[in-house]
Amino acid sequence: MDDDTPDADAESDTGVEAHPEIRVDTEGHLEGGITVETKAGVPIYADAGSEIDARWMEAADRRILEFMQEEDAFEPTQMDEEGICPAKYAAYRCRELAKYGLLNRHMPGLYEVSEAGDRYLAGELDPSELEPES
């Protein structure tokens, strides 16, 4: 019989019986047509080996700041267009980076790297010492 239903006694290449209703995604998930690597279900938007310099920061923050520094002013949709991370994620991270003073927010959705952001990228500022603005 030739059908598409999973074989209840099918085994994986490891010899362990596969349960037909359990699927573990260890490679990544599909987001906007792009497979995004995940760690514990949370998207990772950064190059391998990216460091997180403060507890409040995320792996993609340095890439976001570097790209914005090259572009002067920035809209989060540009991150999506450049393949760095999805626009909604970039918008969220830009709000967080602005809250800690690494970005200046000119209006909703329009940011530029602040003096503190430039100092951070130059290695002259430790972001773990920054406090969020209220």
C-alpha cells in the first residue's frame, strides 16, 4: 500500500523508533520564507560567534548598529531588505537600543546611531553599564 501516512513503527537512521506525532525542530524555523536558526525556540539573528556585551542586549544588536552606522539614518525595514533580520524584530531591537541610549529616535521607525552607539562600536563604551531611560 502506498500512502503518505507516517509508519507507526518507522525507525530513524539511529535505529530508535520514531513517534509519529513528535517533531523536534533543531535546525531552525521558517520566518517570512527564510529559515532562521533558533535556540530554545528563540530566533538567533547574528553571525556565529557573535558576542553579547550586556545582559539586556541580543546577538543581532551589534550587526544592527554597524549597519545603521554605515547608513547614517535607518528604518527597520532596511534590516529585512539586507537579510540581517526581520523588520519587526529590528524595530523591537531599535526601540531597546534607543531606550539604552545607543540609538537616537527621530520619529517612530526612524533611528540613527547616537554618540554612545558610536563609542560602543569603537570599543570605548561598556553597554553593561548603561541604564534604560524611563
